Amino acid sequence: MSAPTLQTDLPHKNKTLEKLKARRKRWLDVHLWLGLGFGFFLAIIGLTGSVLVFWHELDEAINQSLYEAEPSVNLKPKSFDEILAAAKQNAPKGWNSVWLDAPQENGNYVFGFYYPEASPKPEEAESLNIVVNPYTAEVTGRRVFYHSWHPLKHSFVGFLFKLHYALFLGETGGTIVGILAVFFFVSVMTGLILWWPLTGNWKRVLTIKRRASTERFNHDLHQSAGFYSLIVMMCLLMSGLYFNLPDQFRWLVERFSTLTPEVEAKVSVELHKQDFPIQNALSRAQALYKDATAHFYTFGNSENATVTACYKDIPSLRSKVLDMGCVVIDPISGDILQIKDSAHGSGGDVFMQWQWPLHSGAAFGWTGRILVFITGLLCPLIFVTGVIRWLQKRRAKSFKKNIVQSIE
């Protein structure tokens, strides 16, 4: 009884397999032309992203004098307000915000002043670093991190950042890279469809065959690089959308969860014209995250600007995996206006907070950073092996065509 059943099922299975193969052909065309059309940009973005995983360590290694403070035996560090005031006094007018990575022990305070257009000549900076010695509150250096228009006048790390997220095309470039991320996402998904073994031969798709021909080795290398980087690649593309198309990304997240709006300090213009100790605000934030490591601070230059203090390695959040958080503070009253961490806010808020740690790999410490680093390096490999595969198939088709013509 079993033999007739098997004979009846075989034509049906063969027909289904043929349909799946025909469908795969359409997906192959999509995957091919996305790869040929935009794969070069993926290679550039991936390669620069790998280097930028370690951007801070790289910048410190290249510019040691910028980060290392002159040691002082007899002097105690100045107050934060004195240090910030010295930086502000030496920054050209027109800046709209300040970023400060928490300095290491015995390190200079390297402030990043951001300009909506450009700082005055001669620097014409979009982002200008002002370096302050913490023991004397004296400015000991300055440099252009981002130049407003000339790619070769960026700092080295600034050059890599601009190439990575905007391809040196300004705001338009940022939008283009965001759109490319959507195309890359589709390319990854079509690659997964093409990778899936229709006949159930999992060993073939999960390994690189030993002693294989050049064509087979290239095929397996392309396939394996794409599959084993799949999860990290998807996270990087998603978080890339968060940075390059923030409004669209936020709109999409709001379809699933409520997002908490950004807050402003509710104080009068007269109060903001006075000098108030920001150190008090930072102490309030540090008290909230006891035994945590300071990460970075941001300050604004508008009437309702807030102070944001961010921390990492927060003991109370270790059970949440993402042990980073930020506190938004009113610089005048010292009131805590908002807490941004994995224990507060909606599911959408927490999802948004994950994006930078995922993109940088910082969410999982050195393991995460190394995974992101390797995935970035695989991008040019995937592109090159894909192009080689296309050329191999093209050559094979041409060879077959010539044989047919010679027979005729």
C-alpha cells in the first residue's frame, strides 16, 4: 500500500519544489541587484563602523596630549562649574549644545561644542573641542572635530564618523544612508531566503566545503559570512535607522508603544541669565545611580535647556542587562525631570534606549564590541564575494552560449 502512495506524493513534491525554485529566482534577482547597486556603500559603512567601535581608544592613542592632564601634586581639581566656565569663555559664540565624555582619572576635560551652522572663522567648525586642565581650569588645547564643509579638515575620527553615517554628503547624506539601511535590510532578508535549504541539506549551508573548487569556496564563504553575521547585522541596520531617520523610526515605534516626550526646564529667562552651580545637578544625578561610572554629560544653550548626566555599569540595573542610564535635570532648581533607563518608561522608551548600545556593541561589553567589529569587517567580504559570484555566473553563461553557437 505504501508504494503507490509514495509514487503519488513524488509528483506533488516535485511540483512544490519547482514552484519554490521559481520563487527563489525572483528573490535572487532582487538580492543580486541590491548587492550590485548598493553593496559598495555597505562595504564602506561596515568597514568604518568596525574602526569606530574603538573610536575613543583610537582618538586617545592618536591625541594623547589632548586627553592627558599635566599632573599636579599640590593642586586640587577645580569645581566642575569653573572648568565648564573656562571652556565656554574660550568657545566662539553661536554654539547650541555641549557634550563632555566623563574624563578618566587625571585626565583633561575635553568639551565638544556644537554649532547649528558653523563657528566663526578661521576654524569654521561644526563641532569644536575645547580642552581644559582640571587642576588649573586653564584651556590647554582646542581642535576642530567636525569641519563645517571640508572633509579633510575633520579630525581623523571625525572624518570616519562623517564617512560612516553621511558619506560626506551632509544632512542629505544622512538621509541617504538611512534609506540604504532599508535596502540592506531587504537584501539581508532575501539572502536568508536564498540560503534556506529547500531539500533539507543543512550541512551544505552551514559549512564551508573543504578542498572545494574556487567557485564553490567563494559561494560558501559568501553564504556563511552572511548567515553567521545575520543577527548582529539586523541589529546594526535597525539601530542605523534610529540614528539616520530618527523621526521615521520614532513614528514606527509609536505604532506599537507610547514614547515619553523630551522634557524642558521650566524656568524664566531671567533665571537662566544667572550663574547657577551645575555641580549640584550632577551630584543629584550621581546620588540616584550610586556606585555607577560616569559616562557623559550634555548641556544646552537655550532658555529651557536641561542638563543630562549619563552613567554606565549601574549596579541596580544589572539584572536588566542594559546597565546604562541617563538623568535629565533642571539646572536651576536641581529637580530631576526625567529618568531614562531600562527600569523606567514604556516598552518603546526602553527599546529606543537600546539602539546606541546595540549599534556600538557596548550593550554586551567587550563581547558585543568585538561582534560588531567583526560584522563590520564582514561587510566588504560579503560585497566582494558577491561580485565574484556574479562574475563567475556571467562567465559560465557566456561560455555555455559560445558552446551552443559553435555546435549550431
